[in-house]
Amino acid sequence: MCVDAERRAIVLLSGGLDSTTTLAWARHESYACYALSIDYGQRHAVELAAARQAAAAWGAVQHQIVPLDMRWVGGSALTDRAIEVPVHSSKGIPVTYVPARNTIFLALALGWAEALDAHDIFIGANAVDYSGYPDCRPAFLEAFAAMANLATKAGVEGRPFRIRAPLIAMSKAEIIQTGLRLGVDYAGTISCYSPDAQGYPCGHCDSCRLRAKGFADAGLADPALSFDRADGGNK
Amino acid sequence: MCVDAERRAIVLLSGGLDSTTTLAWARHESYACYALSIDYGQRHAVELAAARQAAAAWGAVQHQIVPLDMRWVGGSALTDRAIEVPVHSSKGIPVTYVPARNTIFLALALGWAEALDAHDIFIGANAVDYSGYPDCRPAFLEAFAAMANLATKAGVEGRPFRIRAPLIAMSKAEIIQTGLRLGVDYAGTISCYSPDAQGYPCGHCDSCRLRAKGFADAGLADPALSFDRADGGNK
């Protein structure tokens, strides 16, 4: 297997603002990027179309979309239609938390990384705005890396894995500024937890509000909202 | 949610000798068992039928079979038909190793555990006979538990998860003796990496040979081999 010619990385890519910025970051670090998206029965399947677009735009070597229905797990507003996506922030861990989601996604990325002889796994986790999610914290990512290096042939043989989360300590405004500097077109990214049937953001969920605040704090307009709609724009 | 009435556990159940014994163990510890099988494109899909039979026999509250095609990962004789299952043991980590398999399976179990408010996850990992697999070692399982308790809402809120591997230090003969004492019917379990189209074991792969040695060391006949076949028995 020819592995010296390129430095490979797996990039978890949802098609949202954070993961698209992370892909751009990995490409700017000259990684040959293998993008991994999980089709897990999320409400916002329109994300996958955005992920495809981002993978193509950033020259991913391969973009793997893995079907993994997580509706049987239950317990989250993102996978269980019986639980409403809230329109206002709540204290503590939000109901949009999907049990062990980042653990599952990173585990799949780890399997692919080992098979490809890639040793860097990029994830758009962010501990500032999303501090309610336990699996977006540096301590979790460090524990995952420690576990990964005991779990795998590569880890045991001295070729350790690194979990890279370049956005972990940035505010949403800093992420947007970073992405724009790298050349990300945010018009193509989608962040909403409950977009309408056409894929337009609701404007009210946690994710929409964080994104809006990020663009406002950066003193910028969100290009994803500057489109023409037959019905006159966002609700 | 009523959780006081029962002590719940997730049991990873392949339908093989080890995981069936583990399910029996968890039932003998009076856990309400939620059995989890992963249909991952393995060569030995006949395992899933054995898993169904074991889940029913041991009164699992629920048996969830999750389709997760892992053939795209590649890199293993168990998921990639281009790689032959070896008929003789090799030194080091065998080609039947599936990259990050136990990490992925435990991650799915963790998600389900959190949604069900279960805090014990049972896995039939064994470090003695399968010492070639890095993700069957106690150090890996401990690192997974540490990571799980940082990854999850339950872990963060002080309701930690335990990864239980009751067979981890047993020889295959000890596992068989333990299972028989618990009442396991090994006629229904399948361990072969490459059974024939009817589900009969090959008798030659690592897994068949370990199983045969286990029964021989225990001074017992393998009941899975004492069936009538039109062609006169195992090849």
C-alpha cells in the first residue's frame, strides 16, 4: 500500500458550519482527506447534501456516507420524532443530545482510519457554544484517543492516532472568521436542527440561534440566508 | 421512566460461544438483558440466527439487530471477501481482526445503554485465547469505560457505566465449563469464521480450532458437531 505519498486524515463531515470549516482546515494542513458522513436518521437529512457539496468543493479523496439508523436508540430530539426540538435554550444537556453520538462517529472513523493507515481524525467539536454536550469537551476527546491507541493494531504497534478538533476552543464568530479566511462558502452549509421540507433553516432552534449570533458577533451576514424564496424568505 | 423495578444491562451478542455464555452470565446476575447484535456484513451471517435463538432462550427483554455494513471499512478477512480466512494460526494480530470492531460495537451499546438508563454493558471479550486482538484486552476495556464516563450525560451526572467482561481471563475450556454450569446449550452456538452455505463450521479456521481445543481440554464433545448431515458430517 502506498502511504508515503500522502498524509491521510479522516474528517467527520456533517455538512454543517463547524465540520465544513474543519475539512477546510485539514486541507490547508495538506492532508489527503477522507470525509465520513453518517446517515443516522437525523431530522436534518438535508445536511447530507451539504456534506456532499463540501466534500467535492474541498477535494476529498473519498466521501463515504454510512447508513446507520440510530432511531432505535431513541432518547434524543434529533432521532426520535416523538421528542420536540426546542425553540428556546435550556439549562444543562439539551434534548438534542444524541446518546454517545460522537463516540459512535469517532469509532467508525477509527475503523476506517486504521484500514487506510490514516492517523489523524478531524472532528468539528466545539466546547464553547455547545458546552452542554459532554462529548464535545477536550477531556472526552483525549480519553477517546487514549482508548483508540489501546484498541487498534496500529496503536499497539506504535503508530498512534490523534483526534484533532481545531475548533474546540473557538467561539462561533471565530470559527466563521477562520472559515472565511480559509475560503469556506457558508452559503452551502446547513446548521438547523429542524429545517423545512425544502431544507430552509427554522431560525429558532439552538443551532440556528448560535449560528445567527456567530455571524452577528463577526459583523457579517449569513450567506445561507441571503437567497430568494418564493415565499419571501425565512419564517 | 420506571427503572427501579429492574437492573438493566446491554449484552453484545454475536451468537457465538463466548457471547452466549456472557448473556447467560448476565441473566444469572439477574439483569434485565437487552441484547445487541450487529449485522456488519460478516461472512458468518448464520451467527445472527444463533443470536436470535440465544436471546429468546435466555429471556432477553429485547433483541436489537442493527444493520451496519462495515465492508466499506475493509482491511479484514471477516468483512472483505478479497482477503482469505486463514486455515492456520499466524503470529501477531490475525487478518480476521476487524479494525476497531469492539470499539464500534461498544459505542453502539453505550448509546443504547444511556437511552435505556442501563449502566452495565456486557461483552464476551477474552484475552487468553484471542490475545492477538488488541480490543480484547483488559487495558482497552478500562480505557473504554473511562472514555464512556466522559462522553455521556449519565457519566457526567454521576451514573457511571461499567464494561463487564466476565470471560476475560478464562481459557476456552473454562468458558465452556462455566456455560454448561449456567445451562448454556452450545449446540445452538456458532463460532466458525467461514461456515458453509448451510451454516456448518469449516473445522479449520482459528475460531473452529480454538473451540475444538476448548471442548477437548474440558474433556467434552462439542454438541454443535453431533448432528446428522446428508454428506456425512464436517469436511
